[in-house]
Amino acid sequence: MKQPVRVVVTGAAGQIGYQLLFRIAAGNMLGPDQPVILHLLEIPPAMNAVQGVVMELEDCAFPLLHGVVATDDANVAFKDANYALLVGAMPRGPGMERSDLLQANAKIFSVQGKAMNDHAAKDIKVLVVGNPANTNALIAQQNAPDIDPGQFTAMTRLDHNRALAQLSGKFNVQTNDLTRMTIWGNHSSTQYPDVSQVQVNGCDLTNVDQTWYVDEFIPTVQQRGAAIIKARGASSAASAASSAIDHMRNWALGTAAGDWVSMAIPSDGSYGVAPGIIFSYPVTCANGQYSIVQDLPVSEFSQSRIDATEAELREERSAVEHLF
Ligand code: NAD
Ligand code: LMR
């Protein structure tokens, strides 16, 4: 049996936290041979609720769960942490854009970035889920100068999975028949879900009706979060948790041969994107490292969509630079 690794989940008493913790403890994220010690970070008013979650975790008797630390102190939560899923943040309500949360949530990520810098394992893998996820990841990264900036990522896997689900319905195939989907850019309504490289059972997706693609598919994926808020009266939780598991599992354990996934990672300038912003790219993962899929053809249409989402991320960066 491997040595246990320490996994931080912030916002552990929230709705995503409740969907996430039990799957991590069951081995869905890091595999059936990797014990975990869960570190649950919450704010003081939620500590009672967290204790209830801890009791439920105990009651599942998960063989892989080798301990739980529940705390409202970020310095305790990030001590020796190997993985961090930064979920704790305010969600948006109806009529809001995710960027409306920027000032409300930014402070959380600067505090947690500093705590990670001082206490976490230097190779910690960080996934930011709390919105606006890309720019929150940048804030955490900029407050953790001793950690490799590439270890800070944000979640666009939910958008990727949403796109696969839409394609599955449209083309009457299973989601696992589909490969090479890409989400470019920001986890926001400017994101660009790009089907130009998608394959069905290894063959190129042909006969994509452009009117459907531009007027239905792209807006449906871009607006899916808002549609769920409207329907549920609360933002997506189980699907967000499931996508966070997918993101971390692929990063830690690798992607399937012939396929790639979408991860928001610090831009290295690939595809002409401003270096440094946390931009969603097509990536493959192996040996715990991700690599951007290079040299994909980019049409004029795709370029204009990539430019729009990149511009939004540059603006978000400008709005929070005082926190770096
Ligand atoms: P929620 O309100 O149910 O839970 C958030 C939890 O975070 C609460 O329990 C709160 O007490 C806690 N919290 C607040 N500040 C904290 C801090 N400083 N440290 C630790 N915990 C803190 O919200 P939720 O539905 O779980 O959503 C959480 C975030 O995830 C929101 O910002 C939401 O918009 C975002 N989200 C992102 C995606 C994505 O695809 N990236 C998908 C869904 C939701
Ligand atoms: C989502 O995409 O479901 C989340 O980011 C929540 C939201 O605000 O849309």
C-alpha cells in the first residue's frame, strides 16, 4: 500500500464539498491503492456543519481514508498538503456573471495562496473551483512565489463534460465514444467550446451543422451554469464535484491514449495567448505533468473566439493585480 497523501478541500461544508469528499475518500480521484488524509477548511460559522461531515465520513468506513483534519485555520489546513481543491467561495445567484464575484472572493485566494506557500508540499497540485475560477487561481499562484506557478490550475472540465454531453445527445453516441473536445479560455460565458478536432470512435466528426454549432451548441455550453442556477435555485454541485474529480484524476494518473482534456493552466504563450493568465487549453497528462497539445489548426472563427475569451481574462487580471 502507498503512503497516504494529504488532500485539502476548502468550503468543505458547502454543496460541492459534500459531493466531493466522499468520492475522494472512496478512491475515485487518486485510485484504489492511494490512501488519503482529508484536510477540511471552512470558516468559523460552518465548523459545526463540518463536524457533521466528518462524522459521516467516519461512518462510511472507507478503507482508503487514513485521517481527517477539520479546521478554520488555513495554515493548519495546508500543512504538508499534496493536493488542494479550492472550492470555498461565494457562488453567483440569478442574473450575475461569474466575474461579479471577483472582488468578493479574491481575498480568500490570496490568503490561501500565502498559507500554501508557507506550509504545503512544494509540488502540491492545486485546482481552483471557486469562481471566477481562472483568476482566483492566478491570485493564489501570485501569493505563493515558492511554489512552481504551473501547479496552479482552474476548472473548465465541467464545461468540457457539458460539451461532451451535448454532442452525445446530438449525434446519438455515448460520451466515451467522443474524444478531442477542447474548451479554450475562461470558465465564463466567453469560453470557446471547440469541436473542430472532435472524433467519434476515432473518426473525425463530420456534418456539423454550423447554424446549430454557433447558435445552439456554443451558447448552451457557455450558459449551462446559469441555466442550472435558474432551474435549481442553486449552482451546479454534483456535476461540478464530478468534474473536479476528473480533472485531478487525469492530472495525477494520466489521460487516455489518443485523447486530451481541457484544463485551465498558466499560459506559456501557446496559441498566441498572453503568458501568465490561467487559460483553458487542450492538454494531455502523464507522470503527474500536463502538456499543452500543440500545432492544432486554428480557423479564423476559432481565433476570434479565442481572442475574446483571452481579452476577458486579461481584463480580470488587471482588476486584481493589486492583490499580487
Ligand atoms: P456553497 O455556498 O454551497 O459552499 C461554499 C462554502 O465555502 C461554504 O460552506 C462557505 O462557508 C465556504 N467558505 C467561504 N469562504 C471560505 C474560506 N475563506 N475558506 C474556506 N471555506 C470558505 O457554494 P458551492 O455551491 O459549493 O460553490 C462553491 C464555489 O464553486 C462557488 O464560487 C461556485 O460559483 C463555484 N463553482 C465553480 C464551478 C466551476 O466549474 N469552476 C462549478 C460550480 C460551482
Ligand atoms: C457552473 O458553471 O455551473 C458554475 O461555475 C456555477 C456558475 O456560477 O455558473
